[in-house]
Amino acid sequence: MFKGFDKLVEERIRAAQRRGDFRNLPGAGKPLNLEDDHHIPEDLRLPYKILKNAGCLPPEIQLQKDICRTEELLASMTDTTEKYKVMKKLNFMIMKLNTMRDLPAQRDLPQRYHERIVDRLDKGSCSTGKNSKPNRDG
């Protein structure tokens, strides 16, 4: 800091104490609620705090939330065609998240597949455009 600036700050704090400006402050006598931010590089702590206070999420976290919402939507859908469209969107989001993360491929989120949806649907209501009879061989 600048020379003399520390002295000026200290004088103003003492003057405020004499006036009683620090009496009856909210949270007085209670422990501070400090966040553990040691995992964030020091030069990024202030920007992260500002973004958090503004309600903004890092892109990776926002994408994970979008994936969860899309999976919930998918679980409540009944139309096979619409499910397939949403499944494609979901797989794209998962692929995008996997490319954003700096993890080995073994830790990638698996994509969702249309066959899993079809298996859960009522066999009589599923039509794939081809012969929709079940395979008798197994």
C-alpha cells in the first residue's frame, strides 16, 4: 500500500469507534462464516466471489444442472419420437461437458441411448419404423 494510506485508514477506524459506529452491528459476537476457498487460485478468488454473489455459475456447473433438468424432463416424457429428440440434445450436452472437463476418458459421463428408453416403454406402443416385433432368439 501507499505510505500514509495505512495511517489514514487507522485514523478513520479509530474515529468511527469513538463515534460508536461499530456498536450493535448485525452478527456482532457471532463467528464469521468464512468460505473455504483455498482450492481457488488467489488471483481468481475475488472474481469468483463476485460471480457467486451475482448468482452466476461456472459454465461446467451450469451445464451439469441443464443435464439434470433434461434427464428429469426425459423421465416424464411418453412420446418415443420426442424422447429421441430430447435424448439427442442430452447426449450433445454430455459430450460438451466431457470435453470441458480435464479428466481421463474413463471418468467421462456416459451418453444416454435411445434403446434404453425403448426398453422401458410398453412393448405394444413402440414403433421403430421397421418390424417392431420382438426378436424370439433372445
